[in-house]
Amino acid sequence: MRRIPRVFTIPAGTPFLDTFTAAFFDGTLFDSAPLTPAQTAAARIFVPTRRAATALTAALAARPGSMLLPGI
């Protein structure tokens, strides 16, 4: 089976965390339908620093309707 590389890019000048969280919740990041709460909770996101983890957690929690957050 041939694997197609999946690369998600965010244009320069675009707010990274806002764009990433929108793509995460609406399914754009995974080429799927919007994530269910169970899928969101089961996800794991790796970031390089604790500061990045704190900022990402805040951005994800600020989304309307986000009750379960992924592991970061």
C-alpha cells in the first residue's frame, strides 16, 4: 500500500494557534469530518516546549464547545 504524505501548512502571517485549533476541531487536519468529543480526548499532540503546551492548551480550551481536550 502506498502512503500519501500528509502535510498541513499554515501561511506566514496567519495566527498559528488559532489556525491549528480550527483545523484540529473541524477535521481539516485529518481530512475527516469534525472530531467527536471521544476522538478529541483520544488525540495526542506533541509540542517542543512546556510554554508551547501551555499556549496550545489555552487556545484549545478557548474554542466554543470544547469540553474534552487532547493530551498535549
